[in-house]
Amino acid sequence: MKLLDTTLKNKVLASMMRILDEKRAEIVAANQQDLDAFTKDDQAMYDRLVADEKKVDGMIASVKQVMEQEDPVGKIKEEREIENGLKIKNKTAPFGTIMIIYESRPDVTIEAAVLAFKANNKILLKGGKEAINSNKILVNCWHEALTENGLEKDWIQFLQMSREETQNFLRKPNQKLDLIVPRGGERLIQFVKEHASCAVLVSGRGNNFAYVAEDANADTAFNVIMNAKTHKISACNALDKILVNRNRGDFHDFLKELAQRFKAAGVEVLADAHVHEILPEAETVPNEETWYEEFLALKAVIASVESDAEAIEIINQYSGGHSATILTENAGKAQEFMEQIDSAAVYHNASTRFTDGGAMGVGAELAISTDKLHHRGPLGLNQLVTNKYYVYGTGQVRV
């Protein structure tokens, strides 16, 4: 794949910012068509589908942010000269062609493409049918920006395929495909992993946990839990499960206060057997599958644990490997928890809502990876490159 000059890439992005601003009324109108056709049965997906004036501002800001970031391609990771005179450099390089499959969110059409393009990758965008009108106009904006700067439209491609066509494409792509990123629910992720014939980097589900330790400050815990659960229920970094150490001196009062706060915020509470004795108005957890579930709704499980070790065991068994937080005043206890929890992001006395490229200072993100190869956490610009070795010799042969 030809490496584009940084200046040229940034010119495309500058054009894109202008075009998005010029066509914002058309973008909002196209999005309204999608909203009108969408039933509000799934409130979380409906929220993600919205592309209003504020969202367009956010799209422009994302493009600007990436334009101002340093080009991630061609950076020297390490270099050395060995005894036989060979000079070896390990440098960052583009993946090649990335495919992202996503549901609902039209802003992904902007964020995914701007990151892939700045990192010198081609990208194939497979958005959901619920956002078809929004995605079409946004991709047209990209094509206008590319054409305006003398580049082919195939740097950013929009795929309109049925489920069966997508399945066949994943198995036998009709063009070079180096990486697939499924960004959505568990069913989408499993569908891609089952059918893909190339590398898949999983943007995993949330199902995030908070553990309220025996010594946690109650006010801090309430504030963090409420923010993590109610700030944005449609986000993959929202909180779903709360584990409370039953050795707290205020155990009963803490549970009752938390339940009252949830009730005031419209959050449905599911309780384990022990908590149900204290909160009899709460529904009991129906089955073990609930522990694995990402709610994306105003719903939360409250359960009790006997120890820090039990909390860690439960989280590692049931969470999506996305985010977990501990509420405690003991720094040593927090460190042990953070080291032992197997998640992309672990927190001490802070909301899981910060697992986000922008909030973490990474910038625009392609997804939140819960894989361990090649990167875990927000996939920003610097994570959309791989590497290769450049070896310079003067005729050396191996003996």
C-alpha cells in the first residue's frame, strides 16, 4: 500500500471538516429519516442513532483532533546495529485494509474512517441498516474530501450487504482484508468471529462491575456508582453490577440508601438472595445468565460478598473484561484489586465512564478493545498501526 504524505492526509481532513459543516443540515435531515423509521423499543440503540447538530459538532471536532495528532506511521520503535554490520530498525507501519462492522452510531462512520485514514489504512465501513441514510451522506462527504485532494474513493468504502452477503464476504473477501473490528453486541461479535477468515480485534461488551469494599467512603461510592450507572446507559462503559462487602458497619443502611437513589433515577434493581432480605422490594436475580448480561438499560444488580478475594473472583468470572472499579480508602487494597482484575481498564474510586478515548486523553477511538493482542483499551490513532523491520546490509549472508 502506498504511503501518503502527512500533509496530503491532513488536507483531506481539513476538507472533511469544511464539508461536514457545509452539509450539516443535510446530515441532520438524513439522520431524522433514520430516527423516524426506528422504533424506540431499544432506547440505548435509539440514543446511539441520533446525529443532531451537537453530534455533527462532535464529528468535526474528532476530525480536527486527529488532524492535529502526529502521524503514527514510520515511527522508529527501536534500532540497533549488530556485530555483522547489519543495521536494523523496527518502524510502525499501516495494517493495510481494516473492516469495521458496527450498529446504529453514525459518528463511527466519521471516527473510524478518520483514524484509519490518518494511519494510512483503507477502511471498509459496514454500518447497520438502521443508520443507512445517515451513513450514506457521511460517506459521500468523505468521498468528496478525497476527490477534492486527488485521491481515490476506495480509501473509505461503504458496504451495503445483507447478513448472508456479509457472511460470505467475511469467509471469502473479494479484496485484501487485514483486520476486522466488530463493534456492537455479543451476537455481532460472535457472528464475526465465527465467519471471519482474517484477524479479528474484538470490541467487547461492557457488563462492568463496581466493588464497594469494607472501608469505602459511602459518599464517594454513591457518587461513583450513580455516575457510572446513569450518566449514559447506552455506553459500553456503563455500570451493570455492584458488589458490596457485607462486613461494612453500615451494610444495611448503605444498601437501602443505594436502592433509594436508584429508585429516584428510575433504575430497576435486581438483588442476590442476601441483598433481597434487606431490599425485599427488589426482584431477585433470575438466573446465572443475568450475571453475564450487559444491560444497556436502567437496570443494575446489587449483590453482597464476604471478602475482596470473592469480589475479584466474581468479576473475573462474569465481566466482559471491559472496566471495573473498586471503592476503598486503602491504596494497597486498591492496587491488589487492580492487578488481579482481568479487564482493559481498572479504576480506584472513579467511574467506569472514563473508559473512552477522549476521556482518557487518547483522542478519537475506533473502539474499546477487550482483546489482549495487539492492544487492549481504547483503539486510538497510535493503535491503528502494526510494525515491521527494516534491515540494511552491505552484502551480509548468514553462515
